[in-house]
Amino acid sequence: MNAPSRAADLIHKVWFITGASSGLGLELARAALKRGDFVVATSRAVTSVLGDHDNLLSVRLDVTDEAQAVAAAKAAVERFGRIDVLVNNAGYGLLGGVEEASGKEVEQQFATNVFGLLNVARAVLPHMRRAGRGHVVNVSAIAGYSAFPGWGIYSATKFAVEGLTEAMAIELAPLGIHATVVEPGFFRTNFLDPRSLVTTALSLPDYAKTVGEMRAAMASANHRQPGDPKKLSKALLKLVDSDKPPLRLPLGTDTVARIAEKHRLVEAELERWLDVAKSTDHDDVAK
């Protein structure tokens, strides 16, 4: 199938999903195809994991390669005529203390999780702008809202995704394009598998009680995470079908609890330091 028919255009969406060969991206691609949508599934290596489907275009894409991103977006539009939903899902975790992370490890983490996201957004947004519609879904994480020991560099990349999405939502709204940042908690995927998760080469004994304990906790939590990827996919289908999607969509009871706890702590700290916080304006500023 080269492009959706006029009838399908009114009902079914065209998805462009990065990191679609495993984990949350794979489940989302399956869910979108199951309901009759059209999917451009991208990954570093094209696989047959999604099978053979008229509504599917599998494209090789290393998100750190801007030229590949442009080519993938062009291929998507040539095949399906448009891109309705961009899901920036590609990324990986780096587990280790902030001091333990080498410059190269930090650069590689940002290259995929942040700069790769930007590469894909720059490749897809011109097509959405021409169409005057679309929805950009940037996948952050619970760590993008509240940092954990051992996840500092990963959190920094996801905090960046949060800020970028906030700005994009404002910039794109007048053009008819939505932007949402999705904040999953811990979901039962391959994210924590040794072949997926990167750990810092350096491990310092002084961080045994913080980073070290987190490493052990993650090893024991692997494949025992509370989140169900299939249910996350259903939530994302509801998200993109909404006429008024939220800026943020936390997913998972662990994320909801962590956000509520952070709000409580921030509000309490602000109250304790309010006098100091408000003491820095010029004297000629109205109080």
C-alpha cells in the first residue's frame, strides 16, 4: 500500500516511531497496526519482528545520524503521504554516579537521548508544518521529573527532553501541532537487561551506599517492574486520539507517586526559603 485511502485518512493515523525494534516502541507499533493505523517503525537495524504488513514500513535509522533521519522521514511521506504522530522513543539508560561517568559516556548518552531526538524532530516537523497538523510525543521517564542516585546523567538527558517539549508545545500550537512529553515509570521491558543498559566503567567505593545500592536494586528489579507495556500502548493511543492532549502524561503508579512526593518537597522547601527567594529584586521593584 502506497498511501492511506481518503476514507482511511479520516480514521487511521500515520505513526513514525523510533526505537521500534524492542520494548515500548515495539509494543506501540504493534498496537497501532492492530487497530489499522499505518506505522513507520525505525531502529538501528531493520528486523522482521513486526512481520509483513501492508500498513508497515520498516526503516533503518540511527537517530544520531541527521542525514538518516531526513531520509527516513522522506521515505515515510513517500510511502504514506504524511506523518501524523512522531514518537521519539529511541534511547537507553546509563547507570552510574555523576562523578563516575566519563566524558565519552556522557557525550554518547546525550547524543542518543537528546541530540538524536532533535535530529528526528527537525526531519519530521517540516512535513507536519506543511500539513498543518500533527502530534509530537517525546518519551521522557520518571527520572525526567525526579532524579535518582545512579541515574544522574540519564536524568539530565530526560530533564532536557522535558524542557524541549515544553517549548515545542508553545511554538507548535499556532501551527496546529501538539507536543506531549510522556513520563513512564518502570515498565517490564528489556530496558534493564545487560545488553540494553550501559553502566559506567568506573565504580567508586565512596558511592557504595547510593549508586552501589541502586545498581543492586536495578538488578533485582529487572523483569519485575510494575508497568505493563501493552497498557502503556493503549494509553498512548488514547493520547493521540485526544483533541486536547496534555503537555505531560505520567504513566505508572510509581511515576504518579514520585511526582506527588516531589511536589510536596518542593513546596515545603519553597515555603522555608521564601523570604530569601524573594529578597533579591532591586529596591525599586514593587513588592
